[in-house]
Amino acid sequence: MSLTLCSRQGHQVREVNPLLPGERLKEIRMHLGITTRDVTEKSLLIAEVESNEEYSISNAWLTQIENTNATPSIYKLYSISTIYHVKFSELLSIFGVDLTRISKHQMKLRLQKTHLTNIDSPDQDRTVAFPVRFDRGFSLAETNLLSRMVETWGEVPISLIQHLDLRNCL
């Protein structure tokens, strides 16, 4: 059994789990009532569908992941994510990879040339301020500040924005 502590830092509540990543994976597997043999069998099905043996997880390898500091490959994490019904991003966070920090690092590591960027967020349900109505009086023939072009801003889910073809029409 694990002990999960919550500590308050400013306005954010952060979950602190004292288990090592492998122990946490074992805890999830045991909670689901899945044996290492079940994981092996299901991962073989995924490997077959994907035509890639890297997706398969042997009993011995799963035991090694759960009992040591071994880190699984992205393919094995994909299989575990699928079998355990856990978000891939959550598995990455168990191993210390916080996808929410990518944009922070990208802002610090600027490129010399400007380019269009992808809106990639692990939290698809989060909303962002986005223009929902443009001022009819602005002219596309002139350079304008976005703040002056937008008549109404609204909260839009990131998942919706990702499906827009912003590169070709706005």
C-alpha cells in the first residue's frame, strides 16, 4: 500500500508519491488485478498489430521494471499505457518527465528564425483565451495589433484549437 501526501505550494496542490516509478507501475497493475503474464500476452497482441516487437513486454522485463530503476522504452510505455488504461503523459510523469514544461523550455531556447509553432498540450481539456469574433473594421491590408483586431475573446478548449487549420486560414 502506498502513502500519497498532498502539499500546498502557493495555489497549487502537488501530489507527492514516495514510490519509485517501477513500484508505482506495480501498484497500478496490482490494483487492476492484472498479472505479469496478462501484461505479456496483451503486449504481444499490440506488438503484432503494430508489426514491431519493441511493443512486447516479457515477464522478466516487467518484473525488472517494477523492482529496479530500469526505465522502459517508449514502445513498452505505450503498451503499458494501453493495457493499464493510463494516459501516456501520466506514465511519463511517473518517470519524472513533465510534458507541461516543454513550452517553458522552448521559450528559453529560442530559435534564430521565426516559425509557426504547434499547440501541443498534454491537458486537452484546458481552455485558453482565443479570439471568437473579429472587429469588422480592421483591414487585412495593414499591419494591426491582434488586441485591436479582436472584438470578443472567449475561453476555447485546446483540443478544439488543435483541429483548426490555422496555418492556412484564420
